[in-house]
Amino acid sequence: MSDLLLDTCAMLWLAQGIELAADARKAVAASNLNVSPITAWEIANLVRKKRVVLAMPTVKWFRQAMAAMEAAMPELTIDILAGSCELPGSPPNDPADRIIIATAREAGMVLMTRDKTILAYSHAGYVRALMC
């Protein structure tokens, strides 16, 4: 398995110990984990909207979760940001999802997600993805 890029839901689930699908568990055990910086922004927004409750400030939680997962953070480059606006086919409309997809494509990573729109985009052949 190549390196994995965790979508926001995958990071939250891993950090909170929520059970993943069998293939996802195997991939996590056999891969280097990566999390885009945009995921911190998404989590902060979920906290702001009271859709996620954390026991500490978002930045502290995010850093602790990254350390516990031994996850790397790929750089958010202008190639990724511009590329997120130039994705082929019919990518998701959500800007954060587009940035995460562009990151996976740029770095050649497999994107772990439960997002149905991203998975459909993967089935169309535009990004490699694995359901968590």
C-alpha cells in the first residue's frame, strides 16, 4: 500500500478510536499516514458549528492526534491549491474536499474517506481512494 492521506472523517475516526472497515484497518497498519493542513481548518469549523466536541482547543487536539498517529503533514502548495480548481471530471464542490483530492493526486497517495462524493469521484478514476 502506498502512503495514505486521511480525509477529515478518517482522521477523526482514527483519533477517537472508531472502528474502521477491515480493508481500511489493514491499510492504516501497513502505510504511512498523512493529513492535509486543510483538515485542521475543517475540524475547527466542525467545532465552531458544534458538530464535533473536543476536550481541548482544536489546535492542541490536532497536534496531539497527529503525534499519536505518527502522521505527516504534506505541504499545502500553490500547485495543490491551483490544482484543486482544475480537477478533471466532476469533482466535489466543497473546496476543502477539492484541496484534499488535489493533495492526494499531487503526492500519489491513496485517499481514505467515507465521503460518498469523493468515493464516486474515485470510481470515475480521478483519484485513488479507500473507504474507511
